[in-house]
Amino acid sequence: MNKWLLEGKVCLITGASSGIGLETAVGLAAAGARVVMLCRDEARGEAARQEIMKRGSSAAVDLLLADLASQTQVYQLISQFRLAYHRLDVLILNAAVITKERQETEDGFEMQFAVNHLNQFLLARRLLDRLISSAPSRIIAVSSEMHHYGRIPLDEFSHSQRYHPLRTYANTKLANVMCTFAFARRLSGIGVTANCVYPGQARTNLLRELPGWVQKMSWVTAVSPEEAARSPLYLAASPDVGDISGAYFEGKEPAQAASHAHDESLQDRLYQLCLDLTPVR
């Protein structure tokens, strides 16, 4: 970590109260960054903030609260961030959920689509000006190898009543990859990179929502959250990837994303759908 110096940098990370997000925040703090945690629950978030400060040997750790299932709360968060911070050097989109049964948000969207993708797209899109003015800066989306099994059914993505937890999760992880690639094309040449990473299957709370047999299989090969956090940390801080954009990583190595993730026409249609579903307020 000695060569990964982030003094003076502001890093915003979603889903920072546990798992990979918490461990990534510890690493960012240890590298000297001002870490801004986005969490849903105040008590859990504050407990995590205290742990990050202790383990990261830094007092520069802030907590912002918002439920990523609510666009109203995300817009409020964006306003709070703008008032408190005049720069944004690293944005890590890490939060994710899996729900066993189909749930719908207050905005009328399927829960996984809203939390895992749409409202984090909203967060990134509305903070692009901060990223651009702070360039060189970086966007990192934490995705999954399951994106290879995902599809983008644009006509029913957010509202379909058909539901399968893992299939829906795969679809949202594919959406992460495709919109990251779309961001990378739009930000080319202005000093903002956008990459996505599969950090490996980690032993996190996300596994608890999987079917029992999947939990058992996943647990055997899963790594610790601390080990998994090394790859988003690498993309956030290493000078080795400062000029790389529009790439998919597995661990610290560039890897091949699903072939259909590279369809630029579909990327653009998905990007426009996300814009349409997150109107300016």
C-alpha cells in the first residue's frame, strides 16, 4: 500500500458498512484518502466508521446516509455531497443486494435493479461534474462473473413480474458492466476513467440471501472480504491503471467481459433507459 498514496483525495464508496465495501474503505483510509461512506443504516454505518478509522489509522472518514432503494434519498444524498465536498477523485459503486422474493421499491422498480444498478447509475451520473473537475479521477463498479449469464431485457428490465433471484442479480451485474463501458466512452480524453471489477466471491452477507445449496457451494471457494477488497483498491489507487478505462478486471488482471457486454448499441439503449428512469429533480 505504500506506493498507493491518496492524500488529499476524496473517495466515495457505496455499501461501506460491511464486507468488501468496509475492507475497501479501510484500505482507502490507510492510503491517506478522505473516505466518504454511503450507508443505509446509521447505527451500522457509525460502527463501521469507527472500525475504519481505527484500522485505517485515519480520522478522515465521513458517513452519509441514504437508502439506495429510494431515488428521493439518493437525490438528497447528492445535494449533501455537493455542499460538503468540492471534489471527487474516486467513486466506488460497491453496494448490492439479492432478495429471495421479488420486492418493489417506492419508485415502482424491482429492488435488485434499483439498488444494484439504477440508483448507483443515478449517483454516478449526477456527480460526473465533480469527477471531471477533479480529474484525473476514477469510477469503479464492483460487478460479478455472473454478468456472463445476464441479459438486458430493456422492455421489462425494471417492471417485469417474472423473477428469479440469481437471474435478476446476473442481469443487474451485466448492466453494471455495460453502463461502465458506456461511461468510459463518454468520458474518453477528459481524465476520468471508468472500469469494472469482479473481486472474487467473498464471504459476505450477500451469500445469506442465496438458496441453501448455492450458499454451501459458494462458501467453499469464497475468499475473505479483505482479500476481495484488494482488487477495487488496486483500481482506485494504483498508478499502474491510471490510464486504463473501459476495462473489466478479475482481481487485478484485465479479463474478458461477456461478449454481449461490448454491444455499443445496446449499451447506449440501456444508458438512455437509465437516464429516462432517473429524471432530473
